Amino acid sequence: MPTVLMIQHTPGGGPGRVGAWLREAGLDVRVLRPYEGEDLPGTLGGRPLVVLGGGYLPDDDERAPWLPATRALVRQALAGATPFLGICLGGQMLAQVAGGTVRPEHGRPEYGSIPIRLRPEAADDPLLHALGDTVPAIERHVDAITRLPPGAVWLASSEACPHQAFRVGARAWGAQFHPEAEASRIATWDRDRLAARGVDRDALRARAEADEGAMAAAWGEFTRRFAGVCMAGVPDGRA
């Protein structure tokens, strides 16, 4: 059974249903929690890598001293064409490591279920093809990718955040949104912090619950396709 390494940055930022979908597809998922003091491996050894989200910038090394080791693993994945999926912070890290730009507190923050518009380039992407023109996804970010890496394929956007999904090379994907998050997770978000930004948590959850079926269908398929890349290379000859 192939093993996927998954790096979790915060107690509340776990693998969620992405981890469950990968296991259902036949992968062994090893979740690493360096914020608890767990050491990250020095090498991937050919194992696919998933980097999850967290309330840090990709180079916020003082607050999260495991980030240099995480970036080193991302570089290894790129250099070896090892399957990689970066979610939120993980997607921003992929952008930065590959030569793009991430800015703190940039643009309009996004919270809750947000429509993600797939670009024409997604039609030939191994993970995003044929998911539909617009798919809802959970968002929770204030920082943003402002410039994609040279040569990256721009795959998706939203009204407030242009760079929602992209691919570097054939096997590395970055997503600003959270395919792993279910609507119920919104109940754990800090109500007062959201209110300070003019956001009502109950309204966020209600909208996300209405979109839950569409999110599960689309991002479940997205994750199963990534599992296929991990186990058998890029499917269907795409990319």
C-alpha cells in the first residue's frame, strides 16, 4: 500500500475528509504533526506529499520553526516530480518555493463556502477536468498568492482571490481553498474573530451546509484522482 506523507500545522487543521478519501482509494496516510514536536523526515523517499493549511505564511519560521523543513520537502517533491498537493498554506508554500509571491493580509478575506470558477486550462488537468464550471469550496484565508510561479498552469479563481488553484509541472498542485473541510468545521471557528471582520458564523455554516453535497461530490473526485496520480502516475495521459 503506497504511503502518503501529510503535514499538519495546527491542532484544528487536520486532514479531514481528504485523508479519508485517500485511504478509501487504497493509500496509507501518515499524518505528521511537527507543531507537537514530531520531526519531519529529511527525505520523501519517493512518497507523495500533502501539506495542509495553517495560520502562517510559508516563511513564518519564527512562529512555526518546522517550516524550513517543510519547504525542503516541497522542493524535493518538485525536483523529483513526486506527487504533491498543497492546501491553503500548503498551496501558498508551493507557489513561493517554485518562484511565485505570497503577500500577507492581501485583498478581501474569504470565509465559508465560496464559488470556485474553473478556468479553461482546467479542462485538461488530471484533477480538475470535468468537475463543472463553478464548484463551491470552503475558504478561510486573509493571505494570498499574488503571483504564480513561472510556467505554472493557472486552473481556478474566485471573485475575491484570483489564484485559487494551479499546477507546477505534471504532479504538483496548489489550492487556496479547503477540499478537506466539511460545513460542520465552521462551528469550531472563533465567532468573535469572525464578527470583528463583519462575518456571521451561523450564516457561513448555513450556506456551507446547503453546498455540502456539491462540495463532497467534486472534491471527493478531485482527491480520488490525486490518489490515482500517487499510485499509477498521471491518469489518462493528461498533463
